[in-house]
Amino acid sequence: MIDALLVRGRRPAALDRLPDGGGWLFIEIGGDDPADAHANAERVAAVLADRTGAATSIAADPRDQKQLWGIREAASGIATRIPTADGSTEAWPGWEDAAVPPERLGAYLREFRALLLDHGLRGIPYGHFGEGCVHVRIDFELTTEDGRARFRAFMEDAADLVVAHGGSLSGEHGDGQARAELLPRMYSPEILRLFEAFKAIWDPDDLLNPGVLVRPRAMDADLRFDGPVRELPLTLRYPHDGGSLAVATRRCVGVGKCIDTSTGVMCPSYMATGKEEHSTRGRARLLSEMMRGETVTDGWRSTEVRDALDLCLACKGCLSDCPVHVDMASYKAEFLHQHYRGRCGRPRTTPSVSCPCGRASPPPCRGSPTRCSTRSGCRTC
Ligand code: SF4
């Protein structure tokens, strides 16, 4: 988790509070007053050191506590990228919510790690260890047929593993189509028939969530990345996303820090309008749809995407505060560059993209189509 955080993020000073190790368990301890809480914490630390040999550290400063909890709260975003030797790779939900009885957690985690290795997969576990619930995103290769077959094989084996430990496929978030196909591994046929009969009482025409839990569609039937991604010309290099804007926009997994108006700096345009399309998340989703070409069909010429980006201040608040570092300012520069490429009418206020030669891009159109110089490359190139 920390390695993933540091691939692009700033190093929070509170990391220095963590003792040495490869994983950390946060324990919150109270008392009648701060001194009593501190004394209780020292007693717990002494017992842990004595019985387990674990290194401990007490974070009593509220700023440290806030920073450390902030990392945990951002985990579902941080864990979307797993560090590799040359950067990071995408990681996906699917097996992100299994829970086992807390006393089985250690054994489950050891076998779970072995299972990941067997399938050639990696994941970053985090979650509510006190309740035995482990969240993990895994580097499934969902864009290839082989990768989807491996996803299916892993999910089936993982379901058997969690059931063998007396656990549940979902401890917190619910099953959904991702795991409903696996429910027969956890429940008897009789229980499943009762689920079906109960739903039929309230929803006889099967209008509500058809194919999701009762008579579910296959877990790999409606994956978000089925289907082609459009090959649109790019000017920026996206070095952290393998040169792909589609991969860059997939950074957003909908955590929603950009629409949390109580903290941080982002997203100022959402704070002003309260509209999803003016949030980092909304813009990332629109750009992603544009790359897929199903609902936004006119590529770089899309007026929907242009309008959603219009109020983006290019402040880079998302690059610093978003847990997955969505860089909307760069995507906006790319979009506007491509949107007005070869056309008259680029507003003077829109940011520009430098020519690959390093010179500044041409000035915006002054109004006469015959004199329009808004095309790729600088004047010299
Ligand atoms: S760069 Fe744009 S999307 Fe990102 S926080 Fe600023 S206004 Fe919002």
C-alpha cells in the first residue's frame, strides 16, 4: 500500500510514525483523558511486544492520526495501481470484500496469498481486520481473453477458500453480479430457491436488478472493459499510464474524494455547481466513455466532453489530492488541443499543449478561418 502510494503521491510525514514492517494494524485506544488513553496504549503495546514480538508505535498527535487514517481511507483508490519494476499496473475489484471469522484471518490470509501466487496474480490487502473483512484489488488482466479466464478461475478457487474458512464472499459491500454466480458454493440449493421465491413475492415481473442476484448473469458477462477502445490520436505521452489516455482515465474508480466538499481542495468546480459532470469523477467518466465510443460517439469533437471540461480550472487539485492522481488538467489540455485541431474558433482562454519539439503551441484563432493557425505542432514545425 505504501509503495503504491509513493509511486506518484507525496510522502505523508506521518509515515515516519509507522514502525518497521510490511503491514500495519491500526488500533484505536481511548481513556478518561489523553494521559489515561496514552497509558492504556502503552500497556497494549507492551502486551503485543511481549506476546507477538510485533513492533509498535503510538501516534498520539491528532495530525498524525488524521494522516494515517487518511491513507487507510484512500486505500480503495491507492490500491487501483500496483507498483511494478517500471511503474505500476492496473488492479481491479471483484474479490474485494470477502470476510472470515476473525480467529481464522491469519490462516485465511496466508492461503489467500498462496492462491494469488498460484494464479500469477498480485493484490494489496487492507480492510477491517478486527472483523475479518479483507478488501483487495487484484491485477486481473481484464482486457484479454486469457486474463478473463484467469479471473474466473481465481474467483472460483477464492470462493472455495473463503467458504472452507467458514466465511462469506462479501463482508461489507454485498455480492452483486460479480459474486452472485458463486453463491451456490456458499448456500444450499434450498436456500437459493428461497431467495428466489422471496424476491418473486415483491417483484413478480423481475423488474428490479434482473440477472444480478437471483438467476444471475455470469460474473464475466458484463465487464466494463469488454469491447474495443478507440484509437484516438494523442499528443501528450502519459508516461505513468503506458502512453494511453484510456488507461489514464480508468484511474478513476469512483471513490468520490472530488465530491467531498468538507475536505481538501478538489474539486472547486463541483463545489460551485454541485453537478457530477463538473467533478473530477464525472469528467473522467465522460472521457472514458469517449474513448469507448459507445455513448459518446464523436471522439475529440464531442461537445458533451467539451462542456464538462469547460469549468475545469486546470488547478491540478485532483493530481495532488485524488488518491489515484487523476490529472484532469493534462487531459483537458489534450482534449482541447485535439478538439480544436485544424479548426477555427479555439477560445483564447483555453490552455494549450506544447508542440513535441518543445516550442509553445500556436496562438488561438483570431477569428478568420483563412488565418487560423490552430493545428498540430508549432509554427516552425
Ligand atoms: S484540475 Fe479540474 S477536475 Fe481537477 S480539481 Fe481542478 S477543477 Fe477539478
